[in-house]
Amino acid sequence: MQSILILLMGSAFAAEPRLFRSVPLLEIASQQEQACLSKPAGLSTIELCLFLEIDRSMPGSPQDRVWLKARQRGSAVVVDYSALEAGVELSLPDQRYFFSGSRGQIKIEPLEPPFEPRISTELIELRKRILAKGLKVAFHPIEYSLLYEPGPELRGITLLREDLEGQHWVTHRKVEELAAIRWFVSINGTRYGMRVRDGSLDFYHVPSPKLLLSDEDPSSPQAP
């Protein structure tokens, strides 16, 4: 089995980076809409979408944060998953709802009649939908699913992959950080990076002269 060597994000090597793929940001956003989970709730239907980012302000090792986007009839609200432990009331076009969740669970209950049906799902289900339906980019033998959130709250790029043990790996950068190439992975002697330019996410590669350890942050499938 080929070994997979993960390198630290950092500055470019001396070799000239070569562009090998360019993906329009709007294409990423359009594709990830198909990963949203649509379920009936009270009077109407709610679409639940997932966005991941790495919180580098966390003490010790950075941790991934999970944001939920709930959509109904063209309107959307965004909420940090950690806020669901205390519960959050959110107003959507057809009804008000109570959002709650902990330990990877998500529950949505109408606050006005009709009070049924209710939504009960899990973060892992939303993550698996991203892995299955999100736009993909491959760095053989690794494959990432892409997420783009235009903001204004989040505005960032996330790459999500699942390893052979079922562990999830998250690479996240805010859009403004990608004005220059950010290197995020090296595989079998080739280093890969990305940057945002002219409305597209561009991927580059360059030879990797030495081995470094990973700066990616693993998150378990159940981690909020």
C-alpha cells in the first residue's frame, strides 16, 4: 500500500508551483446544495446544510466547529452547533422552530401548530452527505469533498475527507487567507496547495523535497 505523507501548511518551496485544477466557487456552492438534507417539519419543509471550519483560537490543538444552515422557501438562518446544547428559537418563513442538539444529535420542533412532524437527525448523516454529494477533488489516493460558504458570517473554504478508518479530516481556510497559496497536504513526493483567485478555487502542486508532519485536524464522525 502506498504511504500517505501529510505535510505542514506553510510557505511555498523554491520550485515554481504549477496550476493543475481550477474550480469556480459558485460551482462548489451549487454542488453542495445537493448535500443538504430536506425533511418535513410542521407546516413546511426544512433543508439542513452543514459547514465546517477550524477554530484556531481554541487552547491547545485547534478544533473543528460545525455550523448548521437551515433553509425554508429561499430564506436561511445560520447557527453554531454548540449553541444547540442550550437550545435556540429560530424563525423561518413558515413557522418558528426550536433547535436543540448535543453529542452529534439534531432536533427541530415547531413552536406553533401543527407541532408534527418533527426533525431528528445526526451530524454524521450530514457529513456523509457532503462526502457523497459534494464537489470532489482528488490527489491520488486521497479524495476531498469541497465546501464553500460565501458568508457573511463564515466566508471560507473547507476540504473534508474520510480515511480508511472512517476518521474525518478537515482542512479549512478563510477566503481572505487564500489570497496566496496555502499548502495543505503532500502525497508521495508532491505537495498540494490552494488559493482563491478571480472567483475560483485554484489547486497547485510542487515537488516535495522532505517529509513533514500533518497540520490537519482530525475530527471523529460524532464530534460536534
